[in-house]
Amino acid sequence: MSSVDFRKQSIVGDRPSGLFIGHRGQQCGVWQFGKRLYRSLSLSCLIDWNYTECGSLEEYEASLAEHAPDVVLLNHHPYTLSWANDGLKPQDALALAVFHESSQASVEGLPRRLFDGLVCMDPTLSPPDLSILAGPRFIPQPVIEMPAEPEVFTVGSFGFGTPGKGFDKLCALVNSQFEEAVIRINIPRHDDPGMVPQAQVDGIVEACKAAIDRPGITLNITHDFMTEDDLLSFLSSNTINAFLYEDAPGRGISSCIDYALAAQRPIAISKTAMFRHLAGANPSVCVEDRGLAEIAAAGTDQLNGFRHRYAAAESGAEWNTRIKDALLRHRLSKQIPDGRGLNKLLDDRARESYAEAIALLGRHATDMLKRKIERANIQQAFGLDTVRRVAGQFEAPRILAIGSYEDTSVESLKALGYRIDEIDPQVNGHDLESFYVDHSCGREYEIILCISVLEHVEDDTFFIQQVRDLLAPGGVGIFTVDYSDRYPETKQRPAADYRLYFEHDLRNRLMASIPDCALWDVPLWTEGTEDFEYEGVQYAFASWVFAKLPYEPERNSESLVSATAVAPWKTILSKQQLTSTARHQSELKALRGHLEGKLGFLEAELAGERTRIDRLTHQLQMEDGPKALRLVLPFARVLRKLSAITSVTNSETAVPEPQDPSSPPQPVETRHTSVAEHRNSQQVARRLAFSTYRYTFRPFVRPIMWRIRTFLLQEIQADLKTIRAEVDVLKHEVAGANHRAALVSSDVTESVGKLALTIASKPRNGPS
């Protein structure tokens, strides 16, 4: 395919030719700016630049015929290149124009594009699409041999005598802050007196004089148009150079700061949008924050980073890279089948133009294609064709497909040998958020393909922010969506869709949530037919292709400062930190409760064992205690029985005396005694048993009992030792859990703190 040739051109690094177009006339800031820009671009070998000045469209066309450039860059201003005000888009070259009054509002509100692209020397811009090139300023060669600092505090300034320059305010400020000082202001004459009338200049001079009433303040105003070297000499001979422009939202960045940086003297500025690229200087150089003497005393160290980035060689190389990338995108767009770019409606014109891609789907995903709605297949054909073309920009591109189940474009790409990571619950169990959490660290993709998914996502803003985070710098997101410009009024949509998209939705709402991304090209969503019907709803398919900027806009970018969207990785990290903290605290609380309960139970058992041991020890030490009694009582019972048996035997064996028959019968003596006598016999037996035990058995029993006691104590002490060891282990676990809890709490606190600092620093199932 043609993408192969495109890739060879971008990787081999051929050197395209460029033609820089300026106007005639030297006493003009636009002319000066153009000459400096051309010299800066010429320092790089990426593009072979030529310079020419044209006063008419005929001269311009003659220059094109002579040089046959790949890129044309016009130093365009409506007053100096008026012959180009109707627009220029040559057939065989990329036409770019310098936009001198660029701002975030002005580039987003352009009614139409007169050129193929605009060059905006504004590093704070987040371009709405890639045809707007935003980048660093460029400064002249810095002064090397600095003159001696003046003995009297000297404030310098310069600029054409146009309204809002604030020269009179500067005079008033010096007058209020110094008893003795010199003010030097250069107000040069312009080539075109109609643009800067002399009466206007005279009025500024009079206002400056009227602002000074102290005799120690000297005012010097000159009107010579200085060369670049003369201007740098003028600025470097001052103590400080100050520019107090009135605020002018929507205006471009003023060039006076470029010269002031090269002069290598301290700079003081007012808080105006025209100096927004210096707003990040720290400590502040704004007169609203500090006095002129204080700013001068702080030196210029805080400005060194700006000097380095805006140096002619560094800036020229960066701009050549961006212009060359724009040329490559321009060539790719020319090769797109229907010639309408990548952001458009996929109607019957597209179905006819992408016939080759549709045939590839049928060849590589035959069975799958049979299950699809035929008129909806243009989405997959567009995805297949665009991935193959865009992949040629990158060396070994990493590709991610979101919602890849039953996607014929993904199936065909894999059949063609492309390696693709997939996200789909029915393929690998992942949705975008779970994949994002698991894989976002260190894993970025040059191409992310998402066909007919976004309209089925409830929170599409969050979804797109996650896609943005997964894109590598310069990476491309390729989407198709269900689209209808009539949706805001009708609110009609298929049941499976959360919404239908329309131009404002895609161009403003969603793109505003990813300010470091830009549309691939100027969208043509309103130029087409809504020619698809599903569930009784008439709508269209639209392609939505954007790229993550290969660079980060400066921190003070208007769009980034005003953007309210928070990068989802920060949101997810914050939620995870809070959830993790709560989970750890809950787990630690449960662990502590379990350990404390087990510890209390073991301590209670230990106390019971100690009581039992003490009681047993006491009982064993008592001679007449229960333990001794348990040994004696059986012996006493034996003696009592022996005594009873002996008494019965004696009575039975005795010879009875003969009786007189005439005498009355005598009662026969029974073997049973009275209750008192029985009790007395028991006491006698018990005393006898104790005496027998004490004198007969105890000498033998006592050593045995001590041995038994020693054995029992040893067993109990072993049990106690085991219990104490378990208690020590539990106490150690509790201490470890407390230590881990402290570490977790510390880590969470540190992570959330870093998260807060990071956030503060920067400001499916429908037709497929």
C-alpha cells in the first residue's frame, strides 16, 4: 500500500525543500520577525529553505514555478501580504502561513482555513487540530560582550507607537519608585504611516512627559528604526528592560520579549496575555508582584530556561521537525481513498471509495462478515485502511484494539500480520478500566483502534481520558461513532446507544477533556448524508481521529489552565489509594480484634492454670489435707470392716452359759450396736487409720507424693511455657501488625501527597 512508501519517506529522512515568502519593506515588525524566523529555520538541515519576497499573487506563482517547493511558508499578515488574504492552497505543496495574532481563542474560532496549516509561535497553545502548528518562540543570538551596567538605574523599553503599549504607565511607575533614574524609550517610525500615524506617536510622547514630576527622573525618547544589532546593544546597556502592555486577551505574543531575552538583562513585564509565555518565571518578573529595583536585583537566572529553549538553533530544529511532520500528514491525507481526510461521515461516498478495504474484510474475516449488517461494514473498512496508513509513521508501532470481539477489522489486521493487544470482556475478560489499571504503567500505544464502541459507553469523557493516557506522545486514536446532527433536537437513538454524536459533541466537549490532543485534520462531519437506519432511527457513521501531541504545551497554556478535566490515572490512583487505605485499616482492625481476643482467652486459661497449680501445691503440702484424706479414708474403711468382722467372729465363737429352764428367758444379744456406738467406732477407726498412716505408711507415702507433685508440676510448667510462648508470638504478631499499619499509613499519606502535588501542577452492543 501507499503507507509503505510514506513510512520509507519518514524513516529514511529525505530532505524536502521549503520556500519562505515575505513582503518588501524593512521598517516593519512583521518583516523583522519573518527574517529572524527564516534564519532560525535555515540553521537546521531537515528542510532545505529558500527565501523570497513577493508583492503580488503573480510573483508568488512565479516563485513556486522556479523553486517547486514541497512546503511554502508565508509570513502572512493581512496588511503586508494582502494579496494572499483570499487563501492559498497549491496543488503540489503544503501551504503554511505564520499566524501573528494567535491565541487559544483565535485558533479555535477560525471560521475557515485559508491555508493548509498555520504556524503559531506560541508555546502555550493546545491546537484544536494538527493543521495548527504551535511551538516555541525564537530569539536573536544573545549578546556575548555585555556593556558595563549604568551607574544610574536605567529602565529601557521599545516598540511601535500603537495603542496599549503602556509607555506612559512605565514612566509613572519609575517616577513613583525612584528618586533618581533614567528612562530610555525607542518608538521607531513605521514604513506605513497609515498604520502608525505621527499624531498618535506625539500623543504617547506627551503622556510620558506628563507622568514624570520628579527632577531626578530623566526621560529619553528616540525614533530611529534600529537594526537587530543596534536594538540588542540598546537593550543590553540598560539596568532593566520593562514592558507594561495593557492586557489584550486574544492577541498574539509580543516580539519585544524575544529581543529582551537576547539582551541578557533583567526583564519586568505587566500581567498581560501578550507575555503569557513568561508567566511561569519564578521568582516573578511582573511589576504587579515586585518593584523594578527588586526585579533587577534578582538577576536573570529565572530566565535562563526560556533563553535556552527559544535559542535560534534549538527553536529552528524543533520547528523544522513539526513542519516536516505536517508535510508527511499532508501527503498521507492526499492518499486517503475518498480524499476527504480522516474526520468525516462514512456515507455512500466512503463505501464506494473504501471498496478495496471492504474486500479485504471479506477475504480475511469471511465467516464473521456474514454475521454483520452490510451497510455498517464501512466502519471496519475505514479502521482497517486507516490503521495500515497511520502505522507507516511509526517504527514498530504498538496497536491496541478496544472492543475487539467480532470486529472484522481487527481480525483482518491480525491476518495481515499486525500484532495487536485486545480489550474485550468476551476476549480476555477486560474492559478498558480494568485493562487501564493493570497495564497503564509504562505501556503506551502508537495506535488505538475503537470501532463502534463509544456510543455504548455511559461515561464517554472518562473513557476518552483513559485512551489519552494509553496513547504514546504522537500516538493516534482511531474511532468510529454513531452520528446525527439532528440528535440534540430529536433525542432519537437505538436502544443500545447511550447517545448519538454530533459536531459540537466531538469537536468541543470530548476534545476539551483531552487538551494535550488534537484532531488529525479539519473535520467534515457536516458534509455528508445520514444514510443508515436501525430500529427506526436514521443516523450516520462518523470517523473521529485525533493524535496526542508529541510535545507538552507549556504549563501556562491557556487551555490547560482553564481545563477542568482531571487525567483519569490521577483519579483512579486517588480512588485506589483511598480504597487501599480503608481496606488496610479494616484488615488491621479485624486482625487486632482477633489477636486481642485470642490473647485474652489464653491469658484467662493461664490464670486458671496458675490457680489450680497453687491449690494443688498447697493441698500436697498439708498433712491432713484433702489429698491425705483421700488416701486415709479407704484405709479407715478397711480397718472399720476388719473391726466389725472381728467383733462378730468373737461373739459367734463364744460358749453360751447354760440357763435355768424355770427362769424367764433372757434376751439374746444382737450383733448390731446403737447409732452412737456406731459413730464412736467410726471415729476410733479413723483415728486408728490416721495413726497407722502417720507412723506406718507416711514415711513411704510422703516421698512418693513429693515425686508425684514434682511430676505434676513439671507437666504444668511445660504447659505454662508453651502457653507463654504462644502469647509471646501473638504479641509479636500484634506489634508487627501495628508496624505494618504505620508503614501503610505513611506510604498512603506520601502517595496522596504526591498525587495532590501532581494534580496541582497540571492544572456495546449495537450494529457493528
